[in-house]
Amino acid sequence: MIRYRDLSIRLTAILTLSLITVLPVHSQVTTSDVTGRVTDEQGRVVSGATVTASRQGTGAVRTTTTNDSGEYTITQLPPGKYDLTLRLRTSARLWRRTSS
């Protein structure tokens, strides 16, 4: 009975160690997210603003809108340099940042 228990403990340890060494390989990510919060000069949140990430060189564009808390997230962006543009509901450009 003791032999089976020792064997069970050893097999569990081996399985655990093998999973620990294999799992990180599958968790590598090749994209990134951009998250932020838009506020005005008085610190009040700006909801409904359009945030656009334009990839330099390819012209690929991803757009999202700020929520009621002024927060936005653009997910799964491939590696590269991006220009971020913020537009209010009036469609006047408020802010633009070019990555360097």
C-alpha cells in the first residue's frame, strides 16, 4: 500500500512540474492593449469621445468610444508605432499624440 502511495505522489509531482514548464510557452502574447481615461481641464470625465489608434506605416485603424466613466480600451494591437487621436462628439479634433 505504501508503494502505491509513493508512486502516486511521484507521478503527481512529475505531472505538476511538466505542466509548469509547458504552460508558459502557450501564454506568450504578441499583441497589446491601450487603455486610458479621458478628462477635461477641470478633471471631469469625457464620455462619448472617439479614440482612434492608427498604425504608422500601414494605415491600419482601430477605433473605440469612451464609456460613461471616460475610460477606453483598444485591444489586441499588433506591435508597431501608433498615432492616437481623440475626437469629441462634435467631431472637432481635440488631441493627437504621435508615438516616437
